[in-house]
Amino acid sequence: MSENYDFLFKFLVIGSAGTGKSCILHQFIEGKFKQDSSHTIGVEFGSKVVNVGGKSVNLQIWDTAGQERFRSVTRSYYRGAAGALLVYDISSRETYNSLTNWLTDARTLASPNIVIILIGNKKDLDSDREVTFLEASRFAQENELMFLETSALTGENVDEAFLKCSRTILSKIETGELDPDRMGSGIQYGDPSLRRSIRPGRQEERQKCAC
Ligand SMILES: Nc1nc2c(ncn2[C@@H]2O[C@H](COP(=O)(O)OP(=O)(O)OP(=O)(O)O)[C@@H](O)[C@H]2O)c(=O)[nH]1
Ligand SMILES: [Mg+2]
């Protein structure tokens, strides 16, 4: 039986404690700000089907705890993620300074091909800003990350963050840079007929090889 989506992508939300990861996920799924958000214990899960360039994509999102004491638990969820939101808080330089560690973890434990978008959250707290847009965008460029500033409070750029990352994954599938059939790619086909339609060249190759 075919699923009612074209692709499934596994996503991670990572970054230091208190940066607003759970609030971002809640805003994305429920369309409103999560009042009285408390620290995540281990991991939380959310899913949503979005339309990306005419394809329906089922996003399976793992929101991880930022607190150090949960690190060994959360690390075990990294494997086979196709995309990640790496979140810092624009009003906390400390959370920005930890980005390199999070990035190393994501690239080593998830996949070197993981598509990561850097998220400067709490954009609404501009008067308390400790990290400029320019500084973070340079960091993103140097580390081959996409970049957006968001506010889980107002909802600004929250949908765009997930969509931007999904669009990049989809275009990498179309160009052949990402192979959904590779073990641990974090990508699955929902509709089996898509397997043939999206990359006809590869299928032909396979059929030729079968004899
Ligand atoms: N002003 C403002 N506050 C925010 C925003 N996003 C989150 N917060 C606040 O930041 C605090 C932490 O938010 P969480 O979403 O629980 O943070 P987290 O990153 O999930 O934290 P851990 O689960 O411990 O890793 C809460 O008090 C939120 O109300 C935002 O965009 N703007
Ligand atoms: Mg949380």
C-alpha cells in the first residue's frame, strides 16, 4: 500500500539548553507559542507533512534535550538524520560559542551529508542581542550551513526554517548528491512509484545491471 506522502525525512533539532528548540517545534506543529516550556527530558517527537516544490514530505522531527546530562541519550538519536536545525539564542553568546561542538556531533554521529540549517532563535529579543546577524552568517558560510534568524514567540521564519532545509534535501536527491536508498540516509520514499519517476537514469542503470 502506498503512503500518502512522497518522501519521509528524519530531522533533528539540536543546540544548547534553553535556546528554544521545543518552542520552535511546537510553533511549527501547533502554530502557536508554547507557554511555560520546561527543559526537555531526553527527546520529544513531532511530525508534520509539508509541501515542498509540489512534493509532499513527511517530516519526522526529534527534538533533543540540550542539557549535558542527557547527552548520551540524545546522541543515540542522531543516526540516520537527513536534516538538522542547529539552534542558538541570539541573546546568549554562550549558546553561540557551543555551536562548534554541536556541529561536530551532528556531522560525526548523524552523517557527513546531513543538511544543517543554523537557527538564531529569539529574534524578538533584539534589544538583548549578543550575537549579530553578520557574525552568525559568516560562521554559517564558513561551515557550509544555511542560516536564518527565527522567533518561536512570534512564529517569524519558523516554517521557513524547516522548508528551507527540506528544499535543499529534495534538490540534493534530484541531483543525485543524496541517495535515499543508502542505509542511514534519513530519507524514505512514501510512494513506491516515485522511486522510478524521480531518478529515471539510475533505475535504467539498475535494470541493465540486473541481467
Ligand atoms: N522571547 C523568546 N523566548 C523564547 C523563544 N523561544 C523560546 N523562548 C523561551 O526560552 C525558554 C526555553 O525554551 P525551550 O523551547 O524549552 O528551550 P529548549 O531549547 O527546548 O531547552 P532544552 O529542552 O532544555 O534543551 C522558555 O522560557 C521559552 O519561553 C523566542 O523565540 N523568543
Ligand atoms: Mg526542549
